[in-house]
Amino acid sequence: MYYNYKEGGFPTTECPGISAFAKDEAGDIFHTYSSYARGLESFLGVYNLLDIVPKGRDESNLSYSMEWVQRHDSYDA
């Protein structure tokens, strides 16, 4: 698996990442930006709000940060 600009084993089937691309007038496409894992926090607007309240993100009892996140079809019905 190629992730975060390196080849290696991967502990899960999915992990976060974001990339940006630009297309020039000739139609050529350029990879201009990528970020993985910890570099994505600035895109989670709610974290900016949580970081200023007394309890903050309240993730200290989680196995890893964002353990609370689930895909929309993974919640109990």
C-alpha cells in the first residue's frame, strides 16, 4: 500500500487523506498538495471550535483520536 508518500504495510482498509490538483490551459493536470492523518485537522471545522472550550476534544479515553468517527452506514439503527 502506498500512503503518505511511502510504501508499506497498512493496519486498516481505509485512512484519511486529501489531495488537490490544478489543470493548466493546455489541459495538463498537476498534483499540487496532499496531506494525510494529522495534517487534515484544519479541514475539520468543528475541531477549531472544540479546541477553545474547557474540555477540548475530549479524546483522552479513546484508543486513537477520531475513534468516534463512523461512516454514515456504520451506526446502530
